[in-house]
Amino acid sequence: MPETCKEVRKEVRSGRTRQLTGRMVLLYLVMFFSVVMSVNGVMIYEALSTMTGVDTDSAYQAGRMFERDVAMAKAQDSRHWHVDAQVTPSSGGTRLKVAAHDEAGRPLTGIQASAAFQRPTDRRLDRDVELVEDSPGKFSGSAQIMVGQWDLVIELSRRGEQLFRSKNRVVLK
């Protein structure tokens, strides 16, 4: 058994144990919080670079246009048009066919059609599809679209006035 404090200290030092000093505690705290802040910085960067989180450019303007949109939807419903879309993969990308008929089943004439594939999570990936009228009321077009979930937006207009708009979720495989 050691009899003096000096002998106890020698035994502790020879056992390779370290004393915990104030500098070491400070160093450990600084290292710990540096790692936490670095990980947080990476996570913030990844979150902001992958999705902006903005659904509308101006919520105020969208709110002002709400009544107009409701009136357009009611007018669209009163026309009883039937618009069918067919999305198929092709060698040149994705092929889109749109057929538009009135309430009696007659093809709609004198209209222009436009379509877009909109990515629900990132507007930067949206793709417009140029539709060409093959025959009265039938339109087709193609575009390079990645696999995944998309919102297919179809608009029909006559002389610049939008008469029909639909937005449907599609999954491309």
C-alpha cells in the first residue's frame, strides 16, 4: 500500500490515466458543437437546394384571382366537355394524345390545346408538351419526361380565352 500522496500519484500516472482539465473539457465541447453545426449546415444546404418550399410566387395575387378561378370552373362545368388523355412511353420519350368532345360526343373544333407535365415537388423540372392537332378534337405531342409522379395539366382555349383546364396526377414508369 502506498503511504504518501506522491506514491499514489505515481501509481495513477503509471496506469496511464489522464486527469480531466478545464482545457480538455473546453476542447471536447468545441469539437462536439463543431460537428453538430457542420452536420446542421449540410442538412440546411441539402434541404434548400432540393426543394424551395414555394408553391405560389405571390399568395396575395393568387388569393385575388380566386373568384375568377371559381367562375371559370363553373363555366367549364356547364359546357359538359369530355377530354381524355393517354400517356404512353415511346422511343422518343413520352407520347401524349388528347381527345376533346362536346356533351353530344362531337369533336371540338377551332380550339388550341396545350399541355404540361409539372413535377409536384420541384417546379424547375416542369416540361411543356407541344400539342399538334391531328384531326378535329384530337391532339398529340411528345416530350422527354423522367419516370415518377407528375401533374398533367391540359388547357383548351379559343381565340386566347381559356375554356377548359384539368390537372391530374399521373405516374410514369
